[in-house]
Amino acid sequence: MDEPERKLKLQITQSVIVLFTVMAIIGTLFCASSFAGASPGKETIEPEMSSVKADVMKYGLIAAAVAFGLGAIGAGIAISHVGAAAMGAVAEKPEIAGQALIFVALAEGLVVFGFITALMILGKI
């Protein structure tokens, strides 16, 4: 095995070890609260939910998911068409790259509108 190949394998091994170490530390820090049980002297009170409130919440969650999902799908379609046209235009005329980026960013705005709409819906339920 030559020297560059050995260095690459060593770097990959070190990267995997560091990745698993960081994952273990983060898992220990953030999942500790899920293993903590409720104190035995205190009772937890769960609010009762009526069937009407459950239906409203169900349809509200569906509406928020549809608003965000359709916004993301629409933005993906728009970016695919605008991005392809923009890259073709930039290939022919490189000085219009800034204008092309603006058009791609405008298409990305659809996701933001869908996200804001979903947050507004979730704020109401």
C-alpha cells in the first residue's frame, strides 16, 4: 500500500471515530431528559381534549402540512425551471450571473411563504 492511500484510510478512520464520538456526546447531553422519570410525589395532570377540539387540531395540522408541502413542491418546480434557464443564460453571457441569482431567489421565496402560512395556521390551533 503506498503512502497517499494509507493517509487517506487513516483520515477516513479518524473522521469516523470523531463522528461517532460527537454523536455519543450529543446523544448523552440531549437525551438525558428523556430517561429522567417524574418524581414519585408529584402527579402529572393531563388536560382533557374534546372530540371537537381534536377534529379542529387534526384539520389544522393537515392544513399546515399542506401549506408547507405545496409551497416546497412549487418552489422545487420553479427553481428547476428557473435554475436551468439561468445556468444556460450565464453560460452564454457570464455578466448576468447576479440577475440570474435574483430570479432563483424569487422562486425560493415560495417556500418562505408556505412556511409562514403554516406557522400562522399552527398559531391558531
